Amino acid sequence: MTGAAGAVLLGLLTAPAAARATEPATTTGQPTVVTADGDTAVIDAIDPSSRAAGMLALFTPDAGAETRTNAFGGEAVLRALGGGSYQVLSVCTVFDACAKPGNNAIPADGAVLSASPPETGGTDDRRFLRDQLRAGETVQLRNLLIRRATSTLSATDPTAADNPDGVDPAKGQCFPGCRGAEQLIAYTPAAGREKTGTNDYGFEVTVRDGRVVARQGGDSAIPADGFVLSGHGTRGSWLDGNAPLGAKVTLDGNTVTVDVDAQSYLLGAERAVAAARAAKGAAVASCLDIDPDAVDAALADAARLLEQARAAATDQPERAAELARDATRRADVAGYRTRESRPVEGRGLWVRPIETSPEQIRASLDRIETAGFNMVFLETVWGGYTIYPSAVAERAGIPAQRPEMRGFDPLKVWIDEAHARGIELHAWTHTFFVGIESGGGPVLRAHPEWAAVEREDVGKTGPQPSRMEPGYFWVDAAIPAVRQHVLATYDEILRGYDVDGLHLDYIRYPVSLPYGADFSYSAYSRQTFEAEHGVDPYTLNPDSPQWPTWNAWREKQITTFVDQVRQLQRRVAADRKLSAAVFADPTDGLAKKFQNWAAWVDAGTLDFLTGMSFGTSAGSVGHDTAVMRERVGDVPLYTATYGPLRGSAPDLMLDQVQAVNDADSDGAALFAYNQLNARQQEALREGTFRTRSVVPHADHRAAARSGAAALRASLERATGCAPADVTAEVRARLTTAQRLLADGRPAPAVDAAAAQLDKAAAAAAGWGAAVPAELTRRTVRDLRMYARWADLA
């Protein structure tokens, strides 16, 4: 949301200051809903990354197209009337006989109030929605911009002695930073630490002179004249949603108070404008391909709005906040436009299809195309169901299709519409994980004998869920009938649909550490292993001499199944691609889940990988990518990042994409479309994905040729910072490589092209001070990537 449109919507979301002053319920400054009868409820979060237990959240169009909440809460859909007034369009809670207690569409001119089940002993806001809001009535939403939030610290400068919840009971030592699960911690200079020491599975803000000056994932530097607030889990989400740049933060004992005032928005806008100007200067200095005029246009908008905000700050704080917030967003757009956007790379997106009509599918793909993606991993087999009508499932006594999708074939529509937009469509399948429905879902209801059995569940009746992945039901990868059924399903997809590939997820055992929670001790696996090795694996433990043999046996079940899928794909659909979502750390994947993807790479079993990197910082996903790249060699690698799922700020999401690219990935894949919000889509569209890009794995030769042509053209335009005589050798080798990579040239020519690209990379590495270091780095990185593709051609 930018420009005038943003200002209009923000105006609709706020009420005049005079109106608020008459309501005692809002004197604290907390965001509040006021019903037609005058009843009130505090809004706990606005556009949260996840709706935690006991939360009344407000979802605005910034959150995306839908709330993406579950069906156990309640929601009221609202249409803005102006001045903070809203008309209630509908109300539905889990207590009612209605269709949408969750995942409602967010009106472009409105919002959705969403309540989750309460914490033990907490207030049930679902009942407030049910009893106090009625369709057709008018409600007020107040204090959405200028607002206050309070919370309670779990500890200040924690140690193992004074914060036992920050201690890992398995090790008897502090978790990183001595911050435990669901804790909100303050770190001050008094403790003598330089940094918080936390990991990046939380959220932190740095406060100086009483104002938030930085926001990040973890291990923040502790300022000498301030402090750091660090939250894990829902406490991190609270901090993320309530402490923007510029917010005023005070500590009073264990009470944290965050005030977002007009000055907060002004400071945030000033920082955003300065950051965008600096980014433009750096991009121009390194001859990055950007449109400076487009950057300047957004900066001019931001500067104009910021000046108006300053003028209004004294007498109209609400108006100043609106203008400054809109100035920030225009400055953010300017910053996005200074980002690198590569013309040849993979841009993947996982999609869980919730659309139940062709029209809804087309609308989703329009958004995906506009955001710049060129690959969709469509969840085709999940929860034990197929999204298409499956004869294989029906023959196995399993429902032929997801119930909500009966009556049409969504897979065919998704494929046709994706291809019409130049987007690849890969069938994303849950291989051995069959859902979370009670009793194991449709697969295990039909075939309880297929269940994977956890050690601690041996002897129990019926399928049991995993302890380490709570509620998850699995089938046993070793059972022949399981393998035959899954292979038959894949055969059905590959023969019946024009998918671009098959994407294997959950291609592993359930998490099998610690001992006692390991899988699978089904009757088949125990009997088969004993027949082969002379011992019932149930009698073994990690100290047993044959324990490594049991581990290797389980790893073999997964690897041989991947081999079988590869043989099937090559036999029935040799032109399609086979890929897998794997854990970034190959050692961790093997030790905990018996997923030996490194062996699959060595055997040439996969056409590309998506390595799952769960970190919340750019540095962590870059590190994971570097580890994977070293192991996979030339095989295309698209690192999976989780900014949408985590509700990360758009800049952080783009930083993660840049980090994996700079660590020699062949692109990035984002998880997932169903959490990708409007501001993140804008960041991709205006920034990292603004240039239309070619998927490398579809045709390695064409990809290398296109990349070489684009790089040569870029260097020819870069004479302002890279003298032509310095780059001449690299440009000449790129021209030669293009010619050698032409369609129809024999294999020796392609090998020669790869050699030319390698020599060009060596030449670029020697440019020295005559060329900006950043341009040299990008050039060498891309030349090595194009050489990898040429080697694969």
C-alpha cells in the first residue's frame, strides 16, 4: 500500500482525537474495538505473523488476501466507513453453524477482527465477537496508529541461577542468551555482556535514548546507553508487532511499556528515507542495474509526505502519523528498487491450494505472477488426500479427492493457468507424512497396518502420532504396500498431468531422536530386519553393536525409495524434473530422520534441491546455503527461506534472498504463498523479483547462454565505474561462451563454453582497484554460476 491509496486507508483506520478522548476505555492508548452498544475489547495485535492463543487480532489488507487462521476461533469481517467507523459485514465463530470461523478474505476497504481460543483461565474473545457484534451494525476501531502496548519481562540480564526457565534441562546449561521458550528478556549494560548471545529464533529491538533504533533476529549488540529487548515465540511476535523503529520504550521494574506516537512515525520515516538514499548511492557506485529515476520518484514522494507530516506534528498528531507512515512506505519502495534483480535464477513458492474454483485459482496466480515468481510447488498430496480425483486412492479405499475440492480438477486448472503465465508448476507431495487428523487421517483409517510405529508405542492399538512432531501421523517407508501406493500415485500424476516436475517433501522418517521416540518398529520392519541381520531391532539401543546397522537399514529404505521414484520418472516422464525439500544440514538430516540427500546428489537422483533453512537472519540462511553448495557441487540449489511464514519484515525477507544468492545458490524459494502478505509481495515486485527471470534447471544451456548475454550487456553499460579496457577480456570470453552455447552445438563446444566462463571468472577476480569490489564480487559469483550450468548442459 503506497501513496495516496495508503493515506486514504490509514485515514479509514483511525478516529479523530476528540472522539477518542470521550471514551474512558481508550485512555490507555491501547488499540480498541467499541461496539454499537458501547462495549469494548482491547486488540492485542495488528497484522501479527501468527495469531497466538488468547489473542484478539486485527488483520488489515497489509496482511494479505486472507487471515490464514484456523477454524477454531472466530472472525468478524468489517468494511471501513471512514473516521474509524466500520460496518460489520459478517460474524462467524466456532460456536456457530457458519462456514468461516477462520481464514476469511480481508476486504480491500476494510479489516477482519480475529479471535483465537483463550489461554487457560483467559478471556474468550470469540464470545465477545459472537455476542457483541452483529452484521449490519457499526463499530469503532481506535488507537490503531498512535497506541500503547504493555507486557511483563520474564527476566533482566538473566543467569542460570535467577532464570531457571532459561536453562536447557537436557544439558544443565543456559539456552543461548539464557533466554527460554516464550520469554521476554531485557539485556542491559549492567551485565557486562557485549551481545545478548541469543540465537536467531526470536526477535529483538535495540533501544537508545528511550527509542527503538534497530530491529533484528538475535545476538544483538547491547548499547552502552540503552538496552535490548529480546522475545522468543509469541513474545517475539508481540515485540515485532508493537515496537516499530522510533517507538518509545520504558522499563518500570518488570513492566515494559511501548508507546507508538507521532514522533515514532517521523523518526521511522527519516530513517527509511536516509537508508534508501544510501542504498541508491551504493547501487550506482557499483554499477548495479537499477532504474535511478524510479528510485528518485519514490524518494520524492516520501520527502513530500515527510514534510507534510512534520508540519502536522504539533497540532494534528494522528494526521502526522498517517503521513509519516505513508512516507516510510514510499521510502521503502525506493529502497526495494535499489536491490539486485537477477535475470536468470529460480524463484520458487510453495502453495497450499485453498481455492475452490477456477476464478479463485486465476486470482492467486495473478498475484504470484505479479510478485515475480517463476516456479510454484503446488501441494498436490497432503493430509492423506489428493487435490485431484485419484483412481489410485479410490482403489486403495481412500477418498478419491479432498472433500472441499470435489466437483472440479484444481490440479489441471493450476497447471494450465500457471503455464499461461510462464510459471512452472511442480507437484508438491507429502511422501510418508499422512496428516494430523485424529486416527491418522484417510490413509491410516483405510490401512492402519501401514502406520509407522514409534518405539514407545510398540504394543499399542491403532496408529499413533509422533512425540517429537506432535500430532503428525506417518506411514512406514519400508512396507512394500506403502511404497507401491505412493509410487502408483506419482505415476498417476506424471502420466495424467502436464506438471513440470515432482517435488518430494517429508521424504524421510519422522524425527527419531531421542532414543525411545525413534521410528519405525512396525511388525514388518522388525521382522524384515531380524530376517536380514538376526536381531529384532526393538531389542537394540544406541550402545548395541548392531545399532549402526539398524540406522543404516532405515536410511536405506528412504534412499532406495528415492531411487525408485527416479526410475519411475525417467520411464514415464523423462522430460519432467525430480526435486526434493531437504534439511540444510546433511548430518542433521541423516542422524535424526535418515535422510541422506548427499548420497542422492552423488547418484544423480535429483535434478535440483530446495534446502530448507529455518533461520530468521540473513547470515544464518547464507551460512546454510554455503554448507549445501559445498556438498551438492553443480546440482541446482534453491534455498528455502521462511520470511512469509514468520511474518518477517519485507527488508529482512529480501536480505535473506540476497544472502542465499551471494552464497552461490541458483535462486531462492519462499515458504509459503499462504502467508505472503501484501507488503512482502510489494517488496518482491518492486525489488528482488522486479526483472523477469529464466528458470535455470529447465534448460541449463539456454540458462547459461542467457546469463552470459545479460552479464556482458551489463558490463558494457558499466563504464562509469568499470573502464572498458579493464573488462574487455571478460566481455570477450562471454561473447565466445554465448556462441559456443548456441542450440545445436555439440557437447565439446558446451564444455569449451564452461571453460571460457571459468577463465572469465578468474580474469574478473583480478580486476583489482580499477573496478568497485562489489561489482567484482557479483561478476565472479555469476560467472561461476553460469559455468556450473554449462557443465550440466
